[in-house]
Amino acid sequence: MLKHLTPEGVRAPFAAYSHSVEVEAGARLVFCSGQLGISPDDEVPEHAQAQAEICFGAVEKILAASGMTLKNVVRINAFVTAREHMKPYMAVRDRLFPAPSPASTLMIVSGFTREEFKVEVEVIAAG
């Protein structure tokens, strides 16, 4: 159903992601809004890695509501507020998404709605 593509003539990915993921016609798609590193009881951990864990935990629960898992993720868009948050975020992403990995973009942004947020993750899943 999913075909992970890294075509010849394109530089290999910098990290654990695919350049593209082809989704078979007729697949159901789930578009997950951006999830911030805030727990259900409104706690925001200080560290980016802990926030990333919360983000992906929320994504996992959202996908489960549609009968999907993280294995159905075809695209990740992630945002961090500083370069030093990239590595902790990527440690969580790489652990949760072993090869073949989804297509992925990671951007450094100036901030989110609240200053304490360091990570936001949104995904597209197909199944």
C-alpha cells in the first residue's frame, strides 16, 4: 500500500526519512493537526525531547481513533524553536519511525502560541 522512494540522482536523505512515500489509490487519509508538547493535564516539560514524546504520543492516540498506528504515517512536518532542539526531537522521531521512514520536514521557527513550547508535530497518515 505504501511505497517509500529515494530515487537515483537525488542526494540521499540527511537523516532517517524518505524523500517521498507513494500512497496507493483508494487509501484512507488522516490529516493530523499540529500537536504541541503539552500533556492532557496542561503540563509542559522544559526539555524538547520530553515535548516531542508528548507530541508523538498525542499523534498516536489520534491515529488510533481512526484505526491506524504510527506505521501508517506517510509524512511528518515538525517545528522546533531553536537549532539545539533538533537533535532531541530527531532522537524521538528516529526511535518511533524505523526504516522505511516517512517523508519528513523539520523547520526552525521563531516560536509558538506560548513561549514554553519548543516542539510541534503534524502528520499525514494513510491506511
